[in-house]
Amino acid sequence: MAIEQEFEIEGMDCAECAEKIEAAVSKIRGVASAQVLLSSSKLIVKPENGELQPGEVVKIVERLGYKIKPDKAAQSIALYVEGMDCADELAIIEKKFKNLPGLANFEVNLASQKVDVTYDPSRLSSQDIIKAIAETGMNARLAKTKARAKAWWQDFRVKLIAASGTLLLIAFILERIGLDHNIARFIYGASILVGGYFPAKMALAGLRARTLNIYTLLIFATIGAVGLGFWDEAAFLVFVYTWGAILETYATERARGSLKLLMELVPREALVKRDSQELALPVEEVRVGETVIVRPGERIPLDGTVMAGSSSVDQAPITGESIPVSKAPGDPVFAGSINQRGSLELKVSRLSQDTTLARIIHSVERSEAKKSSYQHFAERFSRIYTPAMFIVAIFVAVVPWLLGQPFTPWFYRALVVLVVSCSCGLALSVPISVLASVSAAAKKGVLIKGGADLEAAGSVDAIVFDKTGTLTIGLPKVADLIALNGSAPELLAVAASVESRSEHPLADAILRKAREDGVGVQPLEAFEALTGLGAKGTAGGNIYYVCNRRLCEQLDIPLENAEADLVRLESEGKTAVLVLGNGKVMGIIAVSDQLRPGAKEAIISLKKAGIKHIAMLTGDNEGTARAIASQTGIDEYKAQLMPEDKVAAVEELKRKYYKIAMVGDGVNDAPAMAAADVGIAMGAAGTDIALETADLALMSDDLSRIPYAFAASRKAVAVIKQNVVASVGIVVVVVALALFGKIGLVPGLLINEGSALIVMANGLRLLRG
């Protein structure tokens, strides 16, 4: 059924205007009818069949001198663009998009061949955008549609190159055995035409977009070589360049392959309990709150909570954990995980596009959008390099000739300059390195948001840890009850009553202890949370406090009878909580939080990796902080900090060191993480805030992932530096050799293409993690 579309028109204020618009729009191919509602300034268009092309309607209306108001409900689509393998293709698409009416914004990711487009659906359709890309010589498809897998020999470009190479070989043999040179030249020409089809197509697209690209340089060099009579070299140029371009494409595909593997982790269907039936439905159709059944050996299709059954689940694709995790009712599970033993019934908590795995994939895909300084340099260099080399080639060909030098040798040198300028090595090697590194890290449970974050992490020389929930497990337990006035049960009852309204982690520990000991909680008449100090509650007309030392000092309550116990408990690494009633210290409750397994080993690994300084920030007391720092080998600690104090501490360290990383849970310490150069959130799987705000997110609570994250980042930065230096260095050397006439067309191109493949292969090493 054809759906009517509405367009709101500006400047249409008379019946004659309306008639003119109706008549013009009705003539558009595919339009069944057009009606103007003058009172509301609206144009109603009904298509004959299929999808209406809003862009055509907009063009006609604007040609008549009117404007169509943009639709506030902008739409977004993601497209995969086949053939977008170099910065030159990116420039062509950017130029094309700038002329599309109704296109609000677009973002191009070269390494993943993806374009995200936001557009006004009243002025533009997805088909308009796909058609515009097709006009550049590239093919686009919606990212959600799966392309039919093709073997490499089925690629049309490979067939053309094979034909071009065969013709080149035949002509070479005929020439060597002394047959008519004209026949050999004819076959060389056929080789050039066949192999040059795609370069010529992209060169024309570039010229239409008023950009000079590497294809333009290649075509000019080929024509120039033919003009000088070097048919064999011209054919060899086309063959080597196009074959090199194919190899570069497949090298890029290897980097994208890791991302595709992540995408394939989620089943296409889920077994859903609906209306007393078990239905196999596409995961996109499953709603939040529905029950999904997962059998042994199956992948979990959606994020959810276990409602029935128990099993072990392999969460390695999400968290990087090598050991399966036991799951029972109430435990969370993630899409893409593998259910190993028992059958599970899950209550779906997220839609398919919002699962933790979907967010990881989206983050990896967008990693190129947060560009590092190396990516910016590579893009700027590539944009300037091609037109600059074209100008240099013109000077090399013309200036010596004007000064009386013979034309042919200098024109040949100019052709060599053009040929050695035909390379995507630098432009592609940096984004491929970033994508390879980010993809490899994601498979190990480390989510790196982009090239900028990768570069920053690779430069970190000081790390700050939050204590609770980061270096410690974050599940405090009551270890000691010391009653100074009254009994231990009375002390616990007062503390539990006050903490019953609190949301602090220590409150949970005290309330758990009260439940375990069967101690009742009194109802409170009033409650006040005292940030950084404790809590105040009124029960039975009496005012009670559960607090730290600082509040006692503010209230002028002496601690002589509690001091010895406080010092002892704090030296044991416990958090001492004071309970006050009627202006006196009723007693002390000591809470301990177990050190996270692997904390000490992680600190040792970081120091071995060259991290100069490791600090810990905590709101806990001095003694507890000192004990944790001593157990882990941390260089510096700061205790009794308010949230704003942690931010100030990070800012202070930033003045002393080059780059600072802050490790926390991404929620309570978000301000301090934001103040650091690199914010790292632990245990981010399923945590929206941590996934969104952190620069790096560890999907599990495994501290060993932190040294790995920094090692991977440093390795990636080192490889990127190698690629940038090698690419630019080779360009400078080869261009210099070309200018002095020390290198020919074929050797120049072989060095150029070979160097491009080498730097790309170097970047692909990062896929091994």
C-alpha cells in the first residue's frame, strides 16, 4: 500500500501558488496525486507504488521558488559502502553529500566501511542517499541487511584484473618472440582498458566532485606513458596498481572480520513464551519483560535476568572471563554468552539493539570517529598530498622544458612522480590499526572507545585507583562490634535503625548483620544523610549518629575511650564506624572489605610496564587506606576524601605527570574519572552509565585486564607510529628518487604498493591482541 507523505511549504500564500506546485509535483514520475492544503501550507503527495523519492519533490518545489520546512523528526540510517577503501573515496562521498538537500549530518568510518547518516525524511529518503553513493562509483546497502558472501574469485574486480594480467602476459610474450609490435601494443591497450575500468570510474567520480584523487593521478600517468610510447609500462602500471588495491581491500577486510565475528555471536531467533506457547521469533520482535527459554549449548539471545533454572554460562565474548560463571535465579546474563549445562528461563531486560553486546559492537564501529592525533595527521596529509603531487608533477614536466631542457625525460619523471603518489598506505594503515586493536581488546573484555582514547591510554604514566569496589570487592561485612556504652545488640540495633534509610554501601553491611543476628530495627521519626560524614536519625525522641571521626570532631565529642580500638581496627585495614547517642560514643562497628583477587599482582604488572606512579583515593579513614596501600604496593594514597576532593587530587597529579588514568566503577567516581585524561570503568557489563561515560571500560571485575589494556594501547600506538614514519619516509625517498630520475615507473609503483601493503600488514598484527 502506498503511504501518503506530507511536506510543509514556506512562502505559499495564494491559490495560484498552490495550483503551480500541484501541477509540477504531479508530473514527477511515481507520483499518483499531489494536493495542496493552502490553509495549513501543506503538500500531500500520494505515490503510485513503492517508495516515494522525497528528494525529487523537494527539488521541484525549490525550483519553483519555495522552501520546504525540515521535519523535526529526523531519521538516521547506517550504510555499508563497498569500495570505500581510501581517504580519496571518503572525500568524494563528503563532496556528494554536501549537495544533498535534507541531509543533516553524516559520519564516515573508513576502516569499517560504514557511513552513519541523519536526514530529514520529508526531503530525502534512504534510497536517495544510496543512489547518491552509487553515482560516485561505489555501492551502498543498509547496515542491517546482510550481503551475500562471495568467494574472492567471484569479485568482479578480481575477474577484470585477472583478464588484464592475462592480456599483459600475452602481449609481453608476443613482444619478446619478435612478433609485430602493433599487435603487442593492441593487446597492451586491451589490458589497460580492462584493468583500468574501476580506476577510470573512480577518477571520473572524483572529477565530478571536483576533487583530485589517486585514481586521477593513475589515469593521467597511464595516458602519459602511452603518449610517450611506453605501452608495456602503462599496462603494467594499471595491473600492479589495481592488484595492489585489491590486496589492500582484503587486508582491510581482515580488520573488519574481527568485528563481524562479534556481530555473529547473537542468535537471529529466540524461543519466547507468549500466550501459553513457545514461539521461535526474530530477536528484534522480542519485548522487554518477556520470557525466553535457552537450552544447553545455545547462545543467549538477549540481555536478561534468570527467572528459573541454573547453569554455567561462558561470558568470554562479553567480559573476557575464561572460566564459565554459575547462574541462578536473580543473576544477570548477557546476549552472546553460551549456556553450557542447564536450561534457563530469562526475563528480557533489554531490546536487541540495546544489549551489552550491541553496545560493544556499536562502540567498536564508532571507534574511528574519536580520532587520535595520528589519524588527524594521516587524513590531513592524504588530502594535501594528492593535489600537491599533481602540482609538483606539472612543474617537473613544464619548468625544465621552458628552461630549454628536452621535454621527454622530464615528462617521464613527472609521470613517475604521479605514480609514486598513488598510495592509500598512510590513510588506511592508521584506522586499520585502531580497528584491529579495539576489536582484539573487545574480545578480551576491554572496551576502548576510539583512537583518541587508545592514544591517551598508550601515553599514561600515572594511574589513580578508587578503593571501594575497585581494589576491594565492594561487599563490606561487619567484622567487629565493640560496645562502649550498653550491649552489642543494642549498638547494632541503633546503627541498623539509622542506616535503614541510607544508601551507603556500609549501610548494607550493617543491615545484613542485623538480619543475620535477628536484631530488630526501630522506625525513624527523622533522617538526614550527612555527605562524607555519616548519617543522623531520630528514634524514640533520641538523636543518633552513625559516623566517622570527622563528625565527632565537628560535634566536639571526645574519643578518648574509643581511640585505642579505632587505631587497632584501622591498622588492620578495617573501616571503623562510630555510633553516637545522647552525646556519647555508644560503640564502634568495624566493617571490612576484602581485597580483590589479583590486586597486588595487577599493581606489580603495571609498575613493570613502566607506569611511574600509582595512587589510591578513598573516602575511608587514614588507617584503612594505609593498610590497603601497604598490601597492594601502591605508591601514594589519599584518605578521607569527599567527591570534590578526589577531583582536586586528580587535577594535582595531572600537573605532575604526562597522562593520568583514573580507575573506578564509573558511577560514584564519575567526576574524578572525567577529570582524568583516561577514565576506566570496571565491571561495566550491563552498566549504562559506565559504558557511556568511561573512555575505557572493563566488562568484568578482573584487575588483570588493566595491565593488558595499557599494554595493548602502548603496542597499538607504537605500531601506528611505525606506520606513519614508514609511510611518510618512503614517500619522501621515492619522490626524491623520482625527481632526480633515479627510478622508473614500474619500480616506483612496486615500491609504493609494496610499502602500503607492508604498513597495513603491520597494523593487522594487532588483531592477535
